[in-house]
Amino acid sequence: MLSSTIVHIFSIVSWCLLLIFHNGSNALILPDNVTAPPAVFIFGDSIVDAGNNNHILTTCRSNFPPYGRIFPGGVATGRFSDGMLPSDFFAQEFGVKTVVPAYLDSSLTIDDLLTGVNFASACSGYIPETSTYKYTALSLDLQLELFTEYIVKVKAAVGEQRTSDIISQSVYLICTGSNDFIMFYDTKKYTNTSAYTDSIVSYASGFLNKLYSMGARTVAVGSAPPSGCLPWPRTDRGGIFRTCVQDINQLSIDFNLKLQSMMTTLQPQLQGSKLVYLDIYYQLLDVIQNPHEYGFEVSDRGCCGTGLFEEGPLCNIFSMPCSCKNSSAYVFWDGSHPSQATYQICVQRLLNKTRSQFFP
């Protein structure tokens, strides 16, 4: 009983310290005539999944140690991180809330719902097949179905007008695409890279149109990262020196160019919309190539286990004795996912660069 009380107290203290720390950080400064959005909503894959996969039948999970070891209370929430995710820092930067909870978490209150939730699902992608070919995940269409369910719940609680205001005035983040590239290389059923990236962008465009039709107006879309520089691809295909895999990076670059072009073309067609492209690729690449400039010591392997390949089920309690002591010194937490420290730096810098697009 005493030990559980101590843990509970520690968890509360951790949350208080986090709130104090955030209030003193360099959050995105809103223009004088702009108030913080009422809520944030998140769609995507493991980069932003806050634990929805804990509640579906899948092995694509991270709700076990050492995941979450620096999250308040040291809880493995299902986030593929040592702590928080880009989605959490995104909400913090807009002054909405400290963390964005998974929508499928049964403990959510109406207050949690009113300030936004996270629909993302690890191992999903823009292409529907990506969510089923290897692991089970919630496709973007299924994530939208959950968003529809969310709207019904909120209408029942606060009425149609307030719900409409929340949906239209909130900020949305979409972060996915990497798993589509994994499927490309795993299945070898696709041979034309240009046609494949065209297909991904087409699905992305369709998703943005659907989200707009449901009332969303301000939507940030993350680019694909430099996937060839993640620890696991470097181990798998980077040769003896584990160099970045250039053909994987080139696929990301090709996709990103098309994604940005599509968004530029689409925005005028969606009256009153603001589609903001977040260039994750070059921001993360700069951190990887110049780790010491950002305060990191290691950028070619993760903290978990050997850091060469462990992620998901392979990053587990048996990895803990080999894991690094200070994950904040590592650009990557596991074989595919950056550390909390990296996420925070990237989100802050990307939003500072794009501030004028959110508040023109």
C-alpha cells in the first residue's frame, strides 16, 4: 500500500514539474489577436500513436518497459518513445494541453474530449493495405470513423453549435507515410517508385478532402522523415559502416516533393482551409548529421538495447540492461523512433518556421 502511494505521489509531482517546465519553455507565441485553438486532433502512425493500439488486437504495440521511462510517472502508455511524442509537443506549443490522449482510452472524460484526442495507430499508413499487410492497425479511414464517433459523443455532451466550433477552430496534425515505404520494400509487389509515391499522395489528398468535409480547416501535415537514416535501416541495408540508405531517402524526398505540391494545389480548392506542410525530413536530417549542435552525443543508433534494430516487441525488459542510461543524449530512442528530446526540438523548430502559415 505504501509503495503504491509513493508511486502515485511521484506521478503527481512529475506532472506538476512538467507543467512548470512547459510554462517556462519557448512555446509558440500566438499573435495578439489570436486565441489558442480549443483543441488539437491527431491522425497517423507510431510517430504519434498515444496508445490506441493498446486497445486493438495487434502485436504492433509499445505499452511495456522500457518505453515511457521518462514519461511522467515512468508509464509505458503505448507511445513509441522514451517519453512524449510530437503530438504532445504540438499541443503544448499551441497552448492547448500537455499531452493528447489516445481516443480509445476508456478513462477519458468529457473534458479530455473537448480539448482534443489522438486517433493515430502504429503500423498504419496512407495506403489502406499498409494497415493489414504485416501488422493490424487502424487505417486512416478507420481513424476517421473514430473521429465521426467522437463528434457524436461531443454533440450529445455540449450541443451541435459548440461541437461545430470546436471542429472548425481546432488544429489538426497528420503524421504518417513511413510504413507505406516499408511495405514497398517488404512486399516487392511494386516496382515503379514514381507511380507508388503518386499513389500515396493520392490517398493523402483523399484523406485531406474527407477531413475538410467533416469540418477541419487548419491542418498540418508532416513530411516523410529521412527513413534511410533511421538506426534499423542502417543496420539492415547500410553495409558494414551502417551508412544512411540513399535509395530509401530518395523515396522519401520524391514523396515529399509531391506531397507539398499537392497541398499547395489543394488549399485554394478547400475554401477557408490552411494546409501547413511540416518539413520533417530536412529538420531531422540536420539533427542526425549535426547531433552535437543540438546537444546530442549519438545519432546512428537508438538507446534501447544495442540500438541497432530493437523496436516494438524487440525493445523490451530484456533490452533494459543493454540500454543507454541517458536517452536524452540520443537522437533515437529505438530502431525507428526518435527520442523525446529530438521530438521536442523538431516540433518547436518546425512550428517556429511555419508560424505565419497558421496565423497569416
